[in-house]
Amino acid sequence: MLSPIARQRFEKFKKNRRSWYSLWIFMVLLTVTMFSEFIANDKPLIVQYKGSYYFPVFKNYAETTFDGDFETETSYKDQYISDIINKDGWMLWPLIPYSYDTINFKLDRPAPAPPSSENWLGTDDQGRDLLARLLYSIRFSLVFGLLLTGISLVLGVTAGAIQGYFGGKVDLLFQRFMEIWSGLPIIFLMIILSSFVTPNFWWLLLMFSFFKWMMIVPVVRAEFLRAKNYDYVRAAKAMGVSNFAIMWRHILPNVLSMPLTVIPFVLTTSISLLATLDFLGFGLPPGSPSLGEILNQGKSNLYAPWIGISGFLSISIVLSILVFIGEGVRDALNPKKGGLDLL
């Protein structure tokens, strides 16, 4: 059950139609991309062969399972294997019979090929289905952004709470450290580090986590600076309650709504930074599904406009709906806008 104030805030958010519809679009987009393997894959969802059922999406099967010649993993697009299976069974393919790294060797023209009934958004310059790569790229970007936002929220709230609650020299030293740390050029540092370490998902997540938390600190710090002078905090101190208990049990639940307004914008910048690094070629390993890599291919293949247009529209839509959600959350939690009654 929501409290009366939370219910008012939720209703206020719903009244902002742009933010409300953006939230639904985001939830649908996240749900669909989470099941990309069942939508775009070069393996069938179900194989029925000689009365037995197989599920290649979940398990790899050797060719000999279907009376093939080799013990290697089955290539279901191979005409020889396909004929064997269809002779004594059937295969149920996903909507898009290509994964993000599947090369279409049956193109009737050199790659990149334009949109067709086989490749709805065309292919990239390596003959890979563009729609499949977009699905996996969006999922990768959203998962990366959500994980980075969660880590940043924990670190930012912790740092801001310590600064705001203790104040004095602790706050002063922490502020000076943040001024220096925030002045470091993240993109250039990542490019330099990429010369020594081969970047991957977890390495990039760790590196970005060192910087993104600073976006949340000012909001939490300001709320703790104000809340520590409230009567209920002074009463808790007089009763001998520990500083840790006051911070996390008494102050934090009352100020946590403010950091939530920053989360969509942290998520937006996280996705943008990842796309920027991939665009420059210093992000994910080659071949990984990435919005930045698709944009880079669009720049390199101006005679194939479907690549650049697809990449641009994808990242624009994702970032736009996140910004709209953030604006709605910010306005819903702002008691000075919309006549929110907190009494």
C-alpha cells in the first residue's frame, strides 16, 4: 500500500502524459529486448525430430543428434542439416532467423545490403542483420546503464550521506576530492586505459563506476545537511542512538525521493558514454552488439543510409524516453509544482 503522499506523487506523474507513456514504452522496450534470443536467433526455438523435442536456444546439440556426420555443434541453417531434420520432423524458428553475429551468406548483392523481406532493416558492412544487432545492442546498453546506475546510486548515496551528516572537515575534504576527481576527462582516461587492457563489459562497468556516482552526491548531501538539524534527529542523538542508525534508519528514508529524480539522467549519460566509446572504437570487443558501433558503421558507409538512420533513431528514442521519464519523476517529487499537498 502506498502512503497518501506517495499516491499523490504517483497520480501527479501519471498526469504528465509524455512521461507516463515514455515509462510504458521503456518497460515494453526493456521486456522485449530481454528476450532477444527468442526473437532474433540463428537457432530454432524448438526442433522436433523423430518424435523427440529439442530446444537449441537453451542447449547446444551435436550434428550426430540429428543423424549428421560430425560431433560439432549443429548449424541449423546448413541446407544439409535442415533437409535431414525436415524429413523426419520440423523446426520452429524465431521471428528474425539471425542472431547479432550471424552473417547472411545468401545476399544477392555485396554487403551492406538494403532492407528486404529477408533483412527488414538491411545488413551492416559484414552482412549481419541490422535489426537483430539493434535488439541485442539496446538490451546491452540498457543492462549496462541499469547496473551502472544501481552502483552509482549506492556509492553516491553513501558518500553524500557521510558528507551531509558529519559536515565540517569531512565535508570540506570530500568536496575538494570531488572537485579534483570530477575534473578528470573520463573519455580520454578510458582511451588511454584501453591501450593496456582489453575492454569488456565488466571492465567498463568498473571503470565508469569510479566516476558516475558523483552525479548523485550533491543532491543527497544537501538533503542530509538540512535534515540533520530537524527535531527528530536531535531527539535521536539525545537518546544515544548511533550515528549510523540515525543516518540509515531515520534520515535516509525521508530524503531518498530526491536521489530518485537523478536516476534517469544518470542512466542516460551512462548509455551515452558507452555508445561514445564504442563509436570511437575503444569500448566493447569487436563484434559485440553496440549502438556506438552501429553509428560508426553508418559514418563509414554513407552510401548505406539505412545503417546510420537505424542507429540514430534507436539511440535517440532510448535517450529521449529516459529524459522524459526523468522530467516526470522530478516534477512529481517537487512539491512546488502542480500544487502537491503534503499536509
